[in-house]
Amino acid sequence: MEVNIHEAKTHLSRLLQRVAAGEEVTIARSGVPVARLVAVAPQAKRPLGFARGEVWVADDFDAPLPDDLLAAFYGGEIPKLDSEVKKKTVRRKRK
């Protein structure tokens, strides 16, 4: 099936239904094909544990970074954490 761009924009949902049903739709500009709508092949499921023994995680994977490396990520200065910064709370008077 071939449709022009205006038809494709107007009836995209219907065209996608037809594609899902197995049809192939060609979109043309001034009668010249420019794109083709085709169904996507389903991805095969990977079995659980397929990479067992191939992946290794260090014991210190989630340990804090050294200060020099952490500073490099922040452009030379390590920002203070919220827990280190004392916040002042401003209370408004009720009227």
C-alpha cells in the first residue's frame, strides 16, 4: 500500500494497525517513495543468568570515592552535602 505524506499524518493510527497486521506501507512525496512502515520483529527473551560467570563486581563497588577523584568530577571543588550545610529556617508571622 502506498500513501502520500498528508494521508500518513492524518491516518497514522490506522496505518499502524495495518502494519501490525502484516501489511507494509510506503509513504511517498509527490509520488516518490521516501519511507516504508514495517512491523518490528519481536525481541527474543534472554534467559535468566545467561552471563553467569562473565560479570564480576568488586567488593568496594559502592564505597565512597577518594576526595581527589570526587573533586575531578565536580571541576576541582567538592560540594558540601545537605547534611553538612546548616539551613536557617525563616518563620513568617501569621496575620
